Amino acid sequence: DANLAIVARKMVYQKTGISQTELNNTRVYIAYLPLQQAEWSIGLVIPRYNIEKELHPLYILIAITAGFLVWAILSAIAALNLFAKNRVRGRTEAMLHRLTSRVRASLNLDRILQTTVEELGSLLHLERAIFGWYDPRHDALEFCWEYCREGLPARLGTFGAQSGPSGDLVARLHRSESVVLRETAASFGEPSGELTQLELAHQRYAAVPVLTQTNRLGYLFACADRQFAAAEEVEVLEAVADSLAIAISQSYLHEQIQDQLKLLEEVLAKLRRTEEHLMKSEKMSVLGEIAAGIAREINNPINFIYGSLIHLNDSIGDLLNIIYLYAQYYPVPEPEIAAEIEAMDLGFVSEDVPQILNSLKTGADRIRQLVLSLQNFSLTDDTDKERTNIQEGIDSILLLLAHRLDNKISVVKEYSNLPLLLCYPGQLNQAFASILRNAIDAVNSSEFADKKIVIKTDIVSRPEGRFIAVSIANNGPRIPPEIQRRIFDPFFTTKSFNKFTGLGLSICYKIVVQTHGGRITVQSPTMQPESEYQSAIGAEFVVELPVI
């Protein structure tokens, strides 16, 4: 037998092994093993049937063991998947808890969104995690916060789809279709710089809408380099999106509250300033009433004194004339009279008394003018309009402000022949007094010696009719444009309240514009030649009142 010959040969060469062959039409196994001590080999022939009969229980045991092993492997895989899901869920809950804590701690929307996309990218092993706002007018997305894997370029900016009707972008994102977003200009005009694009491949990204109470639609994007958007991954994104919607709404609410608090603080500050203004206005009103009362009390006796001085001057003149006549007709008086004339120095007295009376008359007349000006200035609550000469009112104010003018400030008056104006004289006096006080303060703050205030009056023609124009200019410091725009606003002042002495230019504006239907403007040149600076106009207030 050829097969037996092969086995015999192996046994001769003292090989060890098991061979399967056929012997007498029976499949048998032949096991052979050399005996080193005897230098020969033995072989054992066993029918195949006998061995397989003995191995059948072993096959059954192996099959059962394999079944248990497969069950154990599947259980382990399920346990690992459950562990992974629980781990992701736990990390998601931890991230949501941190998000809630940040909202409670700072309500800083930039910090909340940036940290959220970074943690979301790390949690789900993403290439990118982006949050952006959807602009329905241009069918575009404005990406503002982004997490991207190291080595990837950023994709912040405004992106839009190249084709499709308006609103098609949102529908394609909801269906998770492949979309190529290309960068557009920030203002949706001409592109600036090198344009970039963002490819969103199907089953490799998820876009979850974030609905806020501000009716602004946001989107949370998650992009991966693997198959993405499984149910549990979308569940994580939706949970984060819901928390972000709450955080955004609370952040906007916080901003609104802060704006309202800021507005409330400004209102309270204005109320405090208003209270101080009212207190000073009430004080000025009381002082005005007192001044008017004092003026009335002084007016009567000073008029009596002024009238008496006129008669006294005439009487003393008559007496002096009689003395001169006596001296002329009786040149040699009695010794006693001559001694008395020499003692009193009759010549000096006769010359000095008229001068004293003239001085008294001048002083009394000035007092009368001051009292009259004070009475006119105190008439702030005019009930009826009356025709008045506004130039006389300005002169009365200058007389009252003479103590502030001194000799350092020259006042140049260029008056025209004006008609009487139908107005509330007391209110106009208050307005002109406030402008003149500001002009005096301005020139006093100047470092130049030539301090000047120029007052001009004229008749001007406008499309609306004829106006009396009063210009009050000074060569003090110029007024910056930003102050000129606000100079007539209520409560606006460049002075401290401790130095507040007038009604304010806002009240002047109300008196001129609202009460009298006129206009008031301020002009202050921005540039002046240095050589003409001392004579240049620092600021000029022009009041125009309609002639009725």
C-alpha cells in the first residue's frame, strides 16, 4: 500500500505524527512514535469511526461553549455601547449644567456661546461646531462663534448658498442635504478679500435651529469627518440648542434690564438736576419778588428826593442870588457879618453847593434808573403782551450787570431804529440777561486783554416776514460743534451748579421760540487767523423776533 509505505518510511526515519489513510477499505488513523531507547518505532492503528464516536460529546461541549462565548461577546458590546451612551449623556448633562451656571453667573452671551461650541466639539469629536444667526432677508447665515479642530481654517463671517429660491437654504438644512456655503460681504455688497466656502456633506453634519424669544432664528451646526447625525447625537444637539435658546433669551432680557436701569439712572440724575433747578428757580423767583417789592419801596422816596433836589437847587440858587445882590449894594458889611463871611468862606460855599446838588441829582437819577431796571427785570410773569422798546430793556440789563463789566470789558452797542415790539418784556429781559451773563463769563475766561461784547440790532426780512434781529457777540473762547448742537437742550450746562446764576439757554430757547414765535441760533467760527484773534468772534447768539 502506497500510503502505508509512506507511513513506514516516516517510522524508519523516526518521525512523530498522525496520518489518515485507508486500510482494507476502512478509514483509519495511524499514530507513530519513535522509541529512542530501542531505536525503533511503534505505530497505533485506530479506526476513524471509533475516534469520532468518542469525540461527539466533545463537539457538543465545544458548540455550547461557543454559544456562551458569542452571547458574552454580544453582551459586552451592548454594555460598552450603553456605557458610551451613558458617558455621553453624563458629559452632556454636565455641559448643560455648566451652561446653566454660566447663565446664572455672568449672562455674557459671547462667552456662553463660544464656550458651548468648544465643549460641544470636544464632546462629540467634531471637526467644527458653529453657532450662527439666520438672516431671512438675504437667505444667509452669519457665523459668529466657532470651534474647529486644530489645523483647520476658521469659517467666521456671512455665508449663503449660491442657488435656490429665498428660504431654500433653511429647507435644505432641515433635510440635511449637501450644501456648499460661500462667504459673502459683511454688508451684502461687493465681496472684500479672498472668499472662502464651507461644505456641508450629507450624513456628515447636523443643523439644529435655536428659537429665541426675540424672534431671531439661530442655528447650531455640528460637522464631522465621519458618518454623523445619529439619533443620540441629534438628541445631544437638540438638548444643547434648547439650553442655548434659554441662555440667549435670558441674556437679551438681562441687557434690556441693564438698559432700563441705565435709563432709570439717567432719569433720576435728570430729576435731581431738575430739583436743583427748581430750587434755584424758586429762590430766584422769591428774590425777584423781594427785589420788585424793594424797588417799589425805594421808588417812592427816591422820586421824592429827586424832585426835592430840583426845588432845593432852585431855592439855593435864589438865595445865592440874593446874597450876591446884598454884596453888590452893601459892599462894606458890619464887622460881625464880615467876620462870619470870612469864617464860612462864602465864596467857596457859593461855588461848591451847586456842584454838590448836581452830584446828588445825578446819584438820585442813577438810583431811579436802577430801580426802574430792577422793576422791569422782575416782571417775569407777564399776563398780557405790550409794545416795548427792546433796546431800552437791553440797556436796563447792562445797567444791572455794570458791576460785572467793570472797566475790563468794553460793550459796543450798534443800535438801529427799531419799531416797538409786541412781546412779554419781562420774559425777553430774562432771556437777554442770560445770554449777556454767558457772554461776560466767556470773555472773563479769555486770557486776552481786549475783552469785548458787541450788541447789534437790526430789521431783517425772511420769507415768513420781518424780524427784529438782536446779535450778542463776544471775543471769548469758541464753542465746539458738539456743544453747539446741545447748547439749547434742557439741563445741559458746561458750568457746575454752584456757579449757576441764570435761567439757562434752554429757557431762553423756550421764551424766544415757543412763547414769541422767533428763533435763536449760535455761531462760533472753527478757525480764525492768529493775528485777528483778539478782535475775532468767539461766539455769537442771534435772536430774531417777529414784528407784529
